[in-house]
Amino acid sequence: MTDNPENLDSIAINEVQLILAEKRTSLAVMRTGIAVLALPLSVISLLIATSKHYDIFHVLHFLILLGIINLGLICLGCYLIIRSIIRMRNYDRHIHQIKLKHSVIGEFIS
């Protein structure tokens, strides 16, 4: 395999495309985390809106269980969002390193 500049540039472009595909995946994970995080908020708002139709002490065991499930969903949503942010920062760092290493394609990547 020869080390001509055109071959190295095409390899670098392929690396950047792969990293950008991984970054899109992280954005999809973040979108999922935001949706999971919004679910407990909508359930709580529904319970507050309908609170005059039930006695809290009669359904307290259901509310405690629902609170535990909501807490789990909030933790899962925060975990997905934070993990995707960390991964996207790593992907940006890798792209920056490729851009510094291959100055020819550096002008195409902002």
C-alpha cells in the first residue's frame, strides 16, 4: 500500500464520516433521553390536574410506586443525555485531531 497524499486524504475523510455517523447516533440517544425525561413530567402534571377526583390517602400505594418508576425514568433520561454529551465531545475532539493532522481536509471541516 502506498502512502500517497490522495490515499491518506481519502482515509481521513472516511474516518471523519465514521465519527460523524457515531455523533448522529449520540444525538439520537440524546433525543431518546429527552423523551424519557419528559414522560414523568407529563404523568405528574396529569396527576396534579386530576387530583380533585381522587383521595390521595386511598391511592397512596399507587402514587409511591408511580413515584419510584418516575424517579427511575428521570435517572435513565439524565444518564442517556449526559452519556451522549460526553461522547459527542469526544467525537469533536477526534475530528479536531484529524483536522490538525490532515491540513488538506481541514478547510472543509469547521
